[in-house]
Amino acid sequence: MDIEIGIQNVARTVTFTTDEAAETVTATIDRALEEHKPIVLTDNKDRRIIVPADSLGYVIVGSEQRHAVGFGNLG
């Protein structure tokens, strides 16, 4: 699933792909915001993305559906 994070006062977004479920990502962000602690997420290459909760602008959590690719998938 694709994740896009906007950070306050930063022009570029942080975009990455993760294998975590949308509910897990949302729960991690919610917990970090409530506790005023950094948001720590892991991408599908096992890299950790750390964003200060107080600097968070927005998060877009993409679809968990895998889209078929290739000509064989044209019904």
C-alpha cells in the first residue's frame, strides 16, 4: 500500500510503500499523535520512516488492493 505524508513547512512529501495493513498504519499514527511521540513506520524495504508527530500535516493511506498488470488481465 502507498503512503504519502505531508510535513508542515516542508515542500516535499514523504512517499513510500508498506506491507502493513491500513488499520495498522492508522493505529500507529493515531497513537503517536495522542502521545505526542514520533510517528515510526516501516516501508517494504525495511527502512524506518520517522516523522515528529507535532510536524505532521496530513497522511494519505492508499488502497490495499493489488492491481493486476499486463495484457493477460484485459478481460
